[in-house]
Amino acid sequence: MSLPSQIGRLNPAGSGGRSRTYMISKRRRGKRRSLALMLLTIVGGGIAAYVWVIKPPASGPADAAVVTLDDPPAEQGDPAPLAFNYEEVEHAPRIEPADVELRMGAGIETGDKPADQPAQATTADPTQPTPDIDLPVQEAARQAPVQNRAPSAIEQADRELANNNPIGARALLNAALLDRATNASQRTQIRTMMADINADLVFSARLYPGEPLTEAYKIKGGDALSTIASRQGLATDWRLIQRVNRISNPSAIRENQTIKLVRGPFHAIVYKSEYRMDIFAGPPEDRTRWLYIRSFPVGLGEDNGTPNGEFVIRPNSKLINPHWVNPRTGERFSADNPDNPIGEHWLGLEGVGNDAALVGYGIHGTTEPASIGQQRSMGCIRMRAEDVALAYELLAEGISRVTIYR
């Protein structure tokens, strides 16, 4: 039964039942409406098929490359920073720090010289590109563009330093240093800038997020600097931890103290014509990823007695305060003798590959500082006392490469 309020809507004639004419008219209107909807559906489907199938969208293929803000395209002409991912470096077996008790290495400063050494090279014109032989990364140099991008890289690096981004500045400078189009005077400027940057990034106690060569470590109960270096697999000597953290007494470290570790590995390239040793960091077998750290002046063998070649720091050869016997005169110098000509540190060199026959050479200090920059040794590489102490801490036995160029 309908409510009184519904009667007018159900029966236009005003009766209780539906008007037959009204119901027939309503069914006809429903059929026309269904037919119209069917026609609209068919027409609309045809249009959609034309737009999306016959005529594809103009926005490009669905698999087009997407560039995000995290991966911006490189600008033309910008020097690409040298990328380093030290998690990929396969370190040699765990490195034990040099024993406090001194170990005597074989063949220290023997003076043995390989035959047919090339004549001493002359210093290159500082305004000209450096020859390939003088580059630490010959593979990268051969593929580098000939355009000299060093001035632009130096300007960009200055801006990065002004914006407190020393890591980015260093990457720009390193790429320019390894570019064969960079001339000698520009390389000198770049090395000076990078050494200043690394004095803070690597050798200060400050920790920089994103610096790939260093990491933070919180001291645990029972830790010692020597065990930290060994347990963390550092390719550096434990004394480097003491140096960068300004620890006066290595036995006075405290639990929960946060310190800075320098991971390494480091390598050396000696340029005989310039009496200079450059220190790099990076994987031993991939020089295209080496990063310049700093330089040291060196002394060399008399009569060009320091051989060219590829070496590694010989296992079990690093010594502190070693004794020495002069192979020419037989004179003996005890470990504590202040007149010991090889100074307080010795790192033995072992030829590798085609240079495996080169034995008896090393890197050491000297009691003759004036001999640095000259040919006065018996064939070994001489360094100032403070320089060889740092080289001792950076270069690891069996890992660190030492390359000697003409």
C-alpha cells in the first residue's frame, strides 16, 4: 500500500494503479535510451582505438630513459671526477703491524746495479704537456682529450672549496692531474692544492662524511692501536692512527673514544728526473682509480744507480732503527748509532714482473739531508727523516706498489 505522499508520483491520473499509457510510454523511452547508449559506446570505442592504436601518443615510447636529479647528465666540457669505490678493493691477507723488536732485512743498501741503465732524463718544459711515460695512469692518459681543461678544473675546484666541498674539489683536481693535456706547471699547482686538501681530509683528526679513504672507529675495551689496525684490515701502519688523531701516548686511549682510521692502500711513484716521490691511494691493480695524496723530495743512487722498474714493498722488510753494514767497506753501524747512514726507517723493495731480478734496493732515511735532490746513495731512495717516517706508515708490505720512472 502506497503512502499518501507517493500517490501523485505513481499514478499521474490520480488513481491507486499505474496508467497503462504511462507505462508503455516509459518502456519506449527506456528502449530509446538503451539504443542511444549502445551507439555512443560503439562510436566512443572506435575513436579510442584510432587515437591509441592507429595514432600512438606523441609523448614517446613507454621505455624512454628517465633522468632523475640523483643522476644528472654530464655537461659537455666538464672534467669527470675520478671515481673510487674502496669496497671493491680486494685487500691482501690481514696486515700485522711492524714488530717493535727490529728485524733485519736482506740486502739493505747493497749497491748492486742492473746493467745498461738509461741516461738521466732532463726536466721537461713546464709549458708543454707531460709525456706519457711521466704519467702515473698511462691507460687513462691515452684516452684523455687533448684539450687542456686544467684551468677550468682549477677554477671549479676553487669554487668547491669556497662552498666547503673539499672532496669534490679534490676529485676535479685529480682528473686534471691525470689528463695528458695538463702541462708541467699546472701539475705543480694541482699537486700543491691537493696536498693542502689532503692535509685536512686525510691527515687531520677531522672526519668528513663521504671521504672514501677514512672512517670513524669507536674504541672498545681491550683495544690497542696495533690490534685495531690489524682487526680492521687497514693497509696502513698502526702509527698512522696515532699520527692523524694526535695521540701522544698510544697506551692512553680510552674506551668509547671515537678515532679516525685511514684505510689505504697507498703507493709511490718516483720521478728520477725531478727527484720527487708522489704518493697515491687506490687499488693496486687499477691505476686509473688512483688518487694523488702528496709528494716528497728524494735522493737517488750515484751515477744513475737507482733502477727504473716496478716494485712492491717486500714482505717482512719494514724496519725501525735498523743496524747496517756498509757493503763496500764492511763498516758496521748499530741500531742506536746516530751516525747510521740509513737513518731510522727502512722499507725493502722487491721487483715484480719483468723487474723481478732487481733486488737489494729500498727506501730509507739519511744522516745527510743535503743529499736529498742529488745522486749520492748506493742505489736506494733516500728521504728526509720526517718524510720517510710518514712513508713508512703509509706503504704496506706485500701490497703497496712502488714505480720508478726515468
